[in-house]
Amino acid sequence: RLHNHLSTTAAAKPVRQPLFLAALSMVHMGQLVALLLVALAPLILATTTSEPSFAAIPGIPPEFSIASFNATKQWVMTLATGNAKTGTLFPVACRDNSLPPNSCTNPALTQDSGDFVQITYKLNATRGPSGSLATFRNLTPTGIRFMGCYSLPSALDRPWRKKNKPYPRLSTNCPLVSELIPFNGTAAAPSLAENTGVAFIDMDKQDEVATASMFTMLWLYCGDEVCGFESTEAVPLIYTTEVEMGITPGMRAAAIVLSIFSPLLFIGYYIADSRHYKKTGKPLRFGA
């Protein structure tokens, strides 16, 4: 009888685990990671995302001559790198396309810092029949865009890009992108004077910037199709980019989502566990 009485009493009044042990039993590995991200979220979000003011950056000095970068010579470019927050601008003259750190002296470009690549460009000459602009299949040009592309050593350093040459149809090797600039005139009668200007590759608008040496390409668009290009690869003209703390916009977005939802999931689990315990005398378990 005494044994039965003690068994009944123990069943009626279960002894609950200490609070910290219960918490450890409730929190799975994924929740621990989520809580860690919640703690780090303020540090991640502290990175500045302000838009740079390119209008305040001076142009490349006239004495820095425009050079031709491949055999067609329809377009010519001059490159500089700079920072919109400090107002600094450095002409790109480095020829070392090896992996960073290399002999290039311009500061490496990073995300969310105001860094940019400045391209001074002009339509230099035409190579098509009767003075027209040479395009693939004689298509009509509609716009131009500038791309930052991995040098060959940087491309070979990434096995998944090893077979990709940095040309228009294999755009994985050219991750840095400028805004699309309208082309003025037609292929038959292109305007040399009106297709001259300054373009920017804004590093704050790029995604997943790697540590690499880069060159620049001009892609000529005919509608949605690339129908011509120029490149600084052969010279080469090289600038470098650098990972900043390894934090990409995608990672930052994930941290924001987790910082919002992981506490709610934890609170919801705790409430469900408390109700389940009161009803059954046992802690809540998934998959049990």
C-alpha cells in the first residue's frame, strides 16, 4: 500500500527540471545559432549603407591620356578608382593581374564604403562598312554598360569559374555592373561626340564582392543582346577588390529576418511547452 501511495503521489506531482536545464532541453542547435545571430545583428546592421555622391568627384585630369585597349579601337576608356565619402580619386595604371595582395597601389575596393570605379569613355572610331558602327550581325545599338571582371589568375583561383572566360555570354566572370547608359545615334550614323562621358561602378550596389584582381569591359547592347565589347584585359589595367568582414547583403538580410523571428519562435515554443507540461506533466518534445 505504501508503495502504491508513493507511486500515485509521484505521478500526481511530477518534479520539474531546473530552469536552465529545461531551457537547454528546449533549445535546439538551430535556435542557438539564431540567438547568436540576434546578438550580432546590431554589429552587422551598423555597416553604413549611405548613397555616395558622385557629383562631388572631379573628373580625370586632361593630361591622363585615353588609351586604346584592343584591336577594334571603336571605344576607348580610362579608369580610376575612388571613394565618394573622402573625395579621393586614383588613376588606374597597375599592370599586375596576380592575386591580391599584388603590386597595385590603389586602395582595394570594398562594399558599403563609398568606393567606386570611374570609367571615362568615348566612341573613338567606327569599323563597320561605310563608316557605320561594327556590331554583331549588324544589330542596332541601344546602350552600353561597364563590367568589372575577374583577371585570369583570380578566375582560376575559383574552380567553379575555371572554364568561363570573361566575355559577354559567360557573365559569371564579370560580377561588377554599372548602370545601363543609352546609346546616342544609330549603327549607320553613330554620334562620336554624344557617346562620350563618365560612368561608375558603384561598389555599394554590388553583391558578394570577393578578394580579387579585376579588369573592366565595355559591353555594347543591341536590345537585350550584347553585340560588341571592348576590354582592358590585354593591357592589362587592373584594380583590386577585397572582402569586408565577409558580410554580404544576403547575409545581412538573413540576420535581420532571424533577429525578428527567432525570439518569437523561442517565446512560442516556451508557451507551448508550459501548457503541454501543465496538461501532461511532461516537457514538449518534437518527433518523440
